Amino acid sequence: MRLPFAASFRALIRPGAAFATAPPTLGRAIRDMVLVWVPLALANAAWTLWRAIRAYEGLRRGASLSGLPERLGLDPVEVREWIHMLPAAPSFGRIWPWLLLAVPLGVLGTWLHHAVWDHLGLWLLGGLKERRGFRTSLLAEAEALRIAAVGTLLGFLGYLPVLGVLLALPLVLLDGYLWLFRGFALAARHGCEPWRGLAATVVHAVLLGGLALALLTLMLLMVRAAA
């Protein structure tokens, strides 16, 4: 009996051999990615939404703030009055149908985002010597993200009482590994050294973080100037 996602888990354990076979067509790679990733992302999004609504409503009903207002130098009575004035959250039943649209769009948007930035990183590192083009990066990202999507299953362990706290650090490390995992697919499909593919994902993170920091700095400067 074949276990679900067994091949993906084997690929995550042995990334060097995960992309040794001939690549599928781009259309098939996208289809397989969507069929695996979208259901897992839907389950994760639905669970996260349900928990967020419960937490919000608990706060409105007067859940303890654990002394946070005092630590921030705020009047706890005024904070509680303001919280009680917050509007009620819409029910889960009203919101979840929108996930059927938002999640697939988010999956495809994330795939394109990673493809663009990883391809740029690989180009900066000289990993496009074979000149296989952006289409190859799209293919590599679809293959890698299909496999990395099973990390969502392990991520659900973080919601478990007590165990979630104990697994916090391992799950963060897993997220980091899944980010780097795309580099193995990039290197294999572009015919370059594995280190270039892995480094391309790091360059992606550095560039994105730098742009986010620059944007935040600009916003702070604008707020200061307006004040």
C-alpha cells in the first residue's frame, strides 16, 4: 500500500536525487502542483481563519490581555472599553467560500513570485549558462513547490497544545529548509551547480528583505516629515 505523499517526503529527505529524472511538461508540472498544494493550502487557511475568528471574539468578550496595556503604558480600563466597541467578526460560514477563490490565486501568485525572484537570483550568480530561460524556472518552481507543500501537513503540528510549543523551533527550521529546497530544482533543471540554486533562494530572501526594509524606512520618514 502506497502512503499519500510518500514520494514527496522521500524527495525532501534526498533532495539531490529528487529531480534526477526527466522533467515533465510545464503544464503537467503546474497541474500536479495545484492538485497537491491547493487542497493543503485550503485546509490550512480554513483552520487559521477559524482560529483567528475565535481569538478575535474571545478578545471582544473580555479575554485577559495578560497585563499588556500596563506594559505599554496604557490605561487598561480604556483599552477594554475600546475593545468592547470593536465590531463583531463575520461568521466562519460567511467567509470560508471566499477561500475557494483567494487560496488558488494565492498559490499561483506565490509560484510566480518565487519563479521571478529565484530566476533573478540565479542570473546574478551566473547559473543560467545553459540559457534555458524563464520557462525552465517556472517548471522547476512548480516541481519544488508541489513537494514542499507537504510541509503544510507538518505545520499543523504547531497547532497542538504543548507539542506545538516544543516543535516551534524545528518547524521554523523546516520552513527555512523548504525555502532552500527550491534551489535543488533550479539547479537540476538549469544544469548548474547545486550551490548556485541554493544561493539563488538566499539572494531572493536578501533582496526581498532589503526592499521591505527600504519601504519601511521610507514610510517612517514620511510619517516623521508629516508630523
